[in-house]
Amino acid sequence: METSLDFLHLDMDAFFAAVEEKDNPKLKGHPVIVGGRSDRGIVTTCNYEARKYGIHSAMPIFMAKERCPHGIYVPGRMKRYQEISKQVFQILRGITDRIEPLSIDEAYMDISGMEKSPEEIAALIKARVMTETGLTLSIGVSFNKFLAKLASDWNKPDGFMKITQEMMPEILFPLPVSKVYGIGSKSRKRLNDIGIYTVEELYRLPEDFLMDMFGRGGKEIYDRIRGVDRRIVTTTRERKSMGVERTFRETRDKKLLMERLREYSMELEKDLESRNIHGRTLTVKIKDEDFHSHTRSRTFNHYISHGEEIFNLASILFNEMEWEKSLRLLGVSLSNLMDRSMEQLSFLGEEKIQ
């Protein structure tokens, strides 16, 4: 009996760049790169014309300009992207409330028990998003979350793909192992080092071998490429923290790092504002050129949400940290979150430093 295709995954196509093209049609047909204001920034996203030049998210802007000097480089406008995102999610909630947002432009939907077929639901979403926002998205449908997400990336942009049980596992065989959820860059390298590059080669490895190699994650990888993923669509998720962090070209320039810290603090303010929350525990994270991470946190007696205050307090934490080598990552985050609409309580006691 064919397993029901109850899981839908949708992903907006080159979302930030697509919004920029929508708002400025003169950009269409040109390589558009959304990112930092200077060569020291990084690419947030880019359109498909730019991707032809090998540009991708998290790439330093200076490197992107080397590959595509004639590209159009624009600063990000998070408030505008959030505005469009809300429109898209309103469309989705008009279809079902069984939605699990993954990010500003990506979500899972549980479409089990619905009268319309997966194809009809996908077509309806695509049509409404295009009509109301002028943007396209790609949709994948399958009998579990892993395969639905994989399917949404299959025919981008403006794609639709479904993966049925009868297509498994052969449809996955040509894919690189990096396409398997749970295999990051380090795991991919470990597999490549023993000559495993494709899912077909990965499929031949015994379960106990993968468990020896990756622990419990090895069991999950073994199951996923055989069509087993027991995760459900989680509609309510308690957010434990919210933050902004970026990887960039290695630097020891403290002035530049402080500029980045201010930029991230202001971006965090917008994210907090969009969700109407604030927090009490502030954390600054750094990673050096040898990929060693360090954090420093402080819990305050009051709630924090304003960018300037976040920056001022984060600056103190950053200056308390010791680092000798060049840094390649900097981040700031808030935890101990609370909805601003709730009554603010007065917290007594000493601040905690970790």
C-alpha cells in the first residue's frame, strides 16, 4: 500500500534577492547579490543569475566581486523581507494551521486528511503567493519531512516535486552525501575520505559501521536514506534564544569587529521586534581561525531588546574575552526570552557571568 504523501515543504526562491527584484524591476536579468555594505561583508543571498558565477550565501563580498564584478550589490532590508514573509505565512495559514516555520522563507506543512491532492494544494499555494506577492517558491511533497525538504530543492526555481515510496531508494542514489539531512561539512569530509561520495555508496555501508562512525546520528542517516524519518510537523515551538552570527574573512581588526557587532545588534533588535519578545541573558560568541569557539554571557535584572543597549552590553562582554588569533565568526544572541505583552516582573539578585 502506498504511503500517504502527508508532508509538504516549501522554500521561497532566492527570497531576499527576489524581493529586491520585485521592488526594483530594473534588477531583473542581472546578477543580484544581497549582502554587506562593504567588501568586508558577506553574501546573504543572491539570485540565480549570480549563482551561475559560483556565488553563494556566506561568501565574502570581496570574493563575490572577484567572480562577478559586474553584479549588482545591494544591502539587505530585513524589515521588508519580514513584511513579505508575513504575507506568505498568512496564505499558508489560510490552508491549514499545521505549519512548522523553519525560517523567514521556509516551512513544513502537514497536509494529511485534506480533501485536495498534494498537487492541488501546491498549485493553490503557488498561485496565491504569485498573485499576492509577485514571488515564486518551490514545493516538495513526500511521506516524511526529510524527503519533502529534499524534493523542494529538486527543480528550483518555481519547482514542484514529489517523492513516493515506490521511487525509493533509487531516486536518491545519484545525489551527493551532503544532500542527506544530518551530514554536515565535517561528516561529508569523513565520508569522502573513505571514498563515499554518493548516496548509493552510502547506502551500501552497514548500519553498525555508520553508528561507529557517527554515533546515534549514524542510525538516523542509515534510516533516512531508506525512507524512514519519524519526525512530525511541530506547530508550536518554544524559542529558547534568538541571535545573529556571521562568518567572514579572518581579521584581527577590532574596529571592524565592533562595527559588525553593532550591525548584528541592530539586526537582532528587528528580529525581536518582529516577534514582540525581549530577553535577559546576553551572549557574545566568537570563533577564531582555527575554528575554536568561545562565548561569554551575562544575565541582567531587566529585559533587553533595543539595538543600542544590546550593542553597548555586548561590547563589554566582547572586550572581556581573550583572543590571540584572527577571528572568522562573531555573534550576539539573547535568551531567557519573554513576550513583551506579558507583565514585566522585577527580578532581583546579582547578575550571573558565565
